[in-house]
Amino acid sequence: MYIDTTLLAKAQKVISNPNILINLVSKRVWQLRNGGDPLVHPTEKSTLENIALREIIDHKISYSL
């Protein structure tokens, strides 16, 4: 598993609470592993974690409490 620290820092600006960010990324990675379509264009080196982070940065996914 490789997480791009630049993407992580950008995602933390969108969702500042680390617990919410971790849970959102985890849930989205689970969805992608189980056949969910990425909402951003993945590159060859994109891990599922990085795809989820990019979706958060681009405001493609959100959460509610």
C-alpha cells in the first residue's frame, strides 16, 4: 500500500478531522475493491487509497454526520 503524502495533505484540508478522513477513505477503498467505479481518472500507479483521496480532494465524495 502506497499513500501519496501530497494527496493526504490536500485531503486533510478538505476533511480536517483525521478520524472522519480515515473512515471515509477506508469505506471508499472497500467500495472500489468490490467493484465500485472510480469517480476520478486513475493513473497506472494509482492505488485505491490514492484514488479515494483524489475523490475527496475533488469533492466527488462527501460525508454527513
